Amino acid sequence: MALGMALGGPQHHQRGYSDEEEILRRRNEELEKELKEILEREKKVREEIEKTKERLIVVEEAEERLCFQLGEQEAESFYQARAYHVEIRSLKEQLSQARKLIQSATALKDQP
């Protein structure tokens, strides 16, 4: 196909461009438009990546705080369990002594 026919005839020449120059000029405009759109999309993607990084930092900091709090709770639970275990031993010992005392009192009472 002839260049003049691709452009719709010689009446579409602007500013004295030849057919080939006109085609190249239009193609250049198309490429510049595509480049502008691509750069705009890239800018939006970069902004979204930056926002995602910021959210990730917030999430990581929250995770660190939660892990620290969990560690504190685990330590507190351990010490409470130890204290309860000591208390249970003490109560068992008191119960054992009370039973012995009751048995002694019962034995003395049953003696003639």
C-alpha cells in the first residue's frame, strides 16, 4: 500500500511533511502517548509498593509487640504456676498434719 493512500491522500500533509515523515510523526506521537501511560502506571505501582511497605512495617512492629507481650504473659504464667504448686504442697502438708492430729485425738479418745 502506498504511503499516500495509508494517510488518506496528499491532502493530509501537515506543515509540509512528506508521507513517510507524516507516518513517522504519527507513530512517534503514538509511542510518546504509550510511554506517558506506561510511566503513569509505573508511578502508581511504585506508590502502591511504597504504601504496602509502610503497612508491612506497621504489621511487623505490631507482631514484635505481640511477641513481647506473649513472652511476658508466658513468664508470668510460669511464675504463677510455680507459686500455686508451692501453695498446693503447703496445703497438702497442712492437711496431712491435720489428719494425723485428728487420728491422734481419735486414738486418745478411744482409749479407756
